[in-house]
Amino acid sequence: MRLTNYIIKRLLLLIPVLIGVSLIIFTLTRITGDPAAGYINEKMTQSQIDQIYEKYHFNEPVYTQYVYWLNGIITLDWGWSKTYGGPVTDAIAYYFPATLELTLVSIFIAIIIGIYLGIASAVRRNRPFDHVTRVVSLIGVSLPIFWLALILQYLFYFHFGWFPSSGRASNVYYLTKSIPDITGLYLLDSVLVGNFALFKDVLWHIFLPAVTLSFGTIAVVTRIMRNSMLEVLSLDYVKTARAKGLSERSIIWKHARKNAMIPTTTVIGLSFGGLLGGAVLTESIFSWPGLGRWSATSIKLFDSNSVLGFCLLVAIIYVLINLAVDVLYAYLDPRVHLE
Amino acid sequence: MTDVQEPDTTSTINDISNTPSTTPRVPPKSGFNIDSNVLMKELEPRVRELRNSLGLLRENITALVGLGFVIFIIIIALLAPVICPPTSADPMYIPRDFKQPKPPGADGHILGTGNWGTDMLYGIVWGARTSIIISLFVVITGVLIGLVVGSIAGYYGGRIDNLMMRITDVFLSLPALILAMAIASILERSLENMMLALIIVWWPSYARLIRAQVLSIKESTYVEAARAIGAKTDRILFKHIVPNAISPLIVAATMDIGAVVLVAAGLSYIGFGVSTGSAEWGRMVSDGQSWFLSTVYWEGKAYTASWVVIFPGLAILIFTMGFSLLGDGLRDILDPRLRR
């Protein structure tokens, strides 16, 4: 019951933050140029343009404009995306699955590798393995992601020829129209229809971009996991487990790991925002047809409607994930006091 | 021992609680007037602190390696006109011969040439200047705004605090690169506007940091003492609280210098900031990308143009790593809880 109250309270606290974010984005849409520009194209006549002004209330005072704009946001009218050639919300719906698939796979890679490296270096504290991991994770957070993408392409596509350089699946599947359209997540869809050749092909295509995107997160997860593991290993219950004569293996991987995971959960949630930012760069290099590449193209075409729509979406996702992480934290760690 | 030291008026208390000073006391010379004597006495604990910190720095390998990188980059940036004298009025414009990229070593180009035959070495060397200017300007401005907002919010509390923290909440609810993108997307594309976008992104985290520090320090006994002897608010805030709140800010700012360059490079890579062909590392990567992995010929031999991307990227990596290492080491050095 306490948890429910906490969630409700946190949801209420979201409102001022979301209003603030919407104010920032709204200010950005009105600060330069004519806000109508995003709705108008070359083929329109003057009377059509007047209709646009009328329809979106661009000739009224700013505060009424804000109310109308906010109303538009809530009713899913986010303006016109020149880059996509359709409404911004349609563009988001179209590109979202690709980005979701990419970020989910990256998070998955980051969790597996980061947690393993974190535990392994905590156990081998101040030994060579620990130092090497520390340096590698430092490089991980200092690497420009667009550069890493290009270098990985150079090595694994150009030099070794192990992985493809772009796209979500081989052209054959697009030409024969054999990609099922159920959830838009190719990995999931191919399993659902039982097409394992396609599954393998998609996995092969997603590998390089996902590794690129996960690199920074691996570094962060490793660091946090190492520190919280060290903390947990010095606690009394671990000593008790040792005194009981449990094997070191089960102490580390069962007893200590579970509690050390709690702070790591938070970090994984928070890194989601960074991943969405990194997706802009990664997707453009690997020609990944997702939100990131769409917004990067929009930037090149000076299509601020699309860019701001993307930013608004990321803000909403980010805020909701933060909330989910806090709730999860409270659920996982009974010591956390819910205020 | 207290958590936070007051380096200012309570130097005698520190003398008792700490190990005996290794610095000899300055003997009151007869020629000195009172003021400079007071000054020396005020400076003494600070000098001792500095000496302690330098001693710790010498033992901290991480910080030393980072410092080495940082000094190396600063020297290159300072010597840029000597290493690569500019050929046009705008030093940001990389000299070029409008030919295909040449491999490193060809025709006197140590690191080869890039898109339109721009000299890579020139770009890297002057790019160090660009990166230092961007990062220092963004971080220093961000810290100053954060310092003012954070200390006022933390000290006065109440409604001001609430309002200011809600504002920072909003800014922090967006990932750095995305918010910078949103702001930069409506501005004209220039280096100045990119820095403006980065400042808007960066100040809230400093404000939060300083506020948290001020909140804990304002409850300490020496602040109470200062209040008891009737010190004015601004004196308490800026002479007693802020100097003690500043250490974590220095650490965060040092690490952020690298982070700012990373985000700035990402922004110029996708097309914000400086114009194409300028000495900026992120821009050089995106300029070189059109040649990356294509085959170029030089004196009858074929080369895969990889240097056009590899060198500027390495420069970003070294810069960011240097400041992260230094910041990481400074954290150990400046945190009074971790030493003595």
C-alpha cells in the first residue's frame, strides 16, 4: 500500500517537470522564425496558409498559443515533419521500433558484460585484471561514440568482413517482403513467425551498432557494480555465509551479487537517456532506420519541428524511466524509506 | 576531526587538531607593517594545504598520468602558431590543396591530408585550441552560474530553494546531447551558439552540487560562530561557506571539461557548431568520413584512407581521458575525508 502511495506521489511530482520541459520546448519553437513555417509547404496557396494560421492560432497572444500548443501535444498533434513527409507523431511511430530494438539489445549487452566485469574486478581487487578493467572502462567513457562506430566498421566490416556495415536486415528480405510486421521489433517478429534464418540475419546486422551504443554503458555499469560489490562483500551476512562453509562461488554469484545489483539497477535505468542521445550518432553511421537517424537528418534539413518532437519524446521517456527506476529501487531494497 | 576545514579565520584551531606544521612560521620582521603580517598569517594554512595536496598528487599515479596528458595538450595548444603557422587570416581555416587525401608522411604532411586535402596535423593542433576554448568557456560559465544559483538556493532555502531546484529538475530531465541538440537546432550554426547551448545544459548540475554542499556546511559550528560575532550574510556565504564547498565542484568541473568536449564533438559531428573544413576534431571526423575506407593513390601506391578519421578521434579520446583521469585523481586528493 505504501508503494502505491509513493507511486501516486511521484506521478504527481512529474507534472511540474513535464510542464517545465514543455515550456522549454515551446519557447524553443517560438523563439526564432515563424512557428507556422513547419506546417507550410511550397505548394500551398495564400488562403491555405491563412487557414493554417487560423487553425493553429498563431495570430493570438503567446499564452493562448501555449495552451493550444499543449493541447496539440496531448492530442498527439505534434506538427508536420518535413523530413518524414507526414505528421511528427506518425514519423515517431514509424521509426520507434527500430530504436527500441537497438537500445534494448545494447542495454542487454551492457548488463551482461558490465555486471560480469564489475564482479570479476571486485573479486580481483587491485590485481592486474582490476587495473586493466579500470583503464578499459575509462577509455569507454572517454570514447567519442561516432568515432568508435567508424572504427568498428573499419575493423569488422572492411578489414575482417565479419559483420555488415548498415541496415537492419539483408536486402533479400526487404525485396521478397518476408519481414513480418507484428511489433516492428525484427528479432521478436522473426521468432514469432518461426523464421530463424531471418532472426540470425537480424542479429548479425544489429551486432555492431548495439556494441557501439553499449560501450559507454558497459563502462558505467562495470564501475558501479565493482564498487557496490566491494561494499557488499564486506558486510556481515557475507561473513556468515563464509563461516557456514559455502563455496566462494555461490557466495559471490548468489549472495553478494543480488544485493550489489540494487545500485546498478538505478544506473542502468539512468543510462537509458544517454543511450537515446548516443542513438542519434550511432544510427546515422550504421544507417539504422530509427528515431536517431531521423532526427540527425532533420537537423541537416533545418527541420526543427522534427528535432523538437524527438526531444520532447526523449524527455517523456526519460522522466518515466526515472520514475520506474525509483519505484523499482524501493521495491528491491526494503530499507529505502518512501517519503 | 571535522569533516570540512575552515582555512580562514580558525587557523589556530586547525594547528591543534592537525599534525604539526612542517612549514616554519614566518617570523615577524620589524620592517613589515601589520597588514602584510596578517596577510602572511592568513596565507599560511593555505600554503600548507597546497603543499600537502601537491605531495598527495605526487603519489597518485592516475592523477599524474592525467596531468601529463593535460599538460601535453595545453602545450600543443599554446605552441600551435609555432608548430603550424596559420596561412590565412582565420587560424581556424585549415590550409588545403583541394586534392585527394594523402597518406601520413606524404609531401611533408606528417599526419597526411583529409577532405579537400586539408592538413591533418594543422587541424589536430589548432583543434586543441578550439577544444580548450569551448570546454573552459562552457565549464567556467556553468560553474559561475551554478555557484550563484546553488549557494543562494542552499543558504536561503524555503521558497527560493524550491523554485530554483524545480527549474534545475526540468533541465536535468533531458539527456545532455538531446537538450543541446534542441537548443542548437533553433539557433544559427556557429561555435558561439553551440557554446551557449552547452552552458544551458551544464549549469544545473553545478547548481545542485553547490546547493547540497552549502546545505551541509551552513549547519557547521564555524558558520554559527561567524553568525554569532555578527558577520553579514554575504560575508558568511562567500568567505566561509563557498570556499569550503568548492572542492567537489573543482573535481566535477575537471571531469566535465572532457565531457563537454565529447558532447561538443558529437554536436559538430552531426552538423552544429563550426563550419566544414574548420580545425575542430568532431567536424574533422565528419569531414573525413566521406573518404573513410575509400582507396586513394599516392605515388602509384594504393592506400585505404583511414587516417582521415582515426587521428582526430584519437585526439578527442586523449583530451577526454586526460581530464577524466585528472578529475578522478583530484577527487582523492581534495576530499579531506579520505586523507590524513
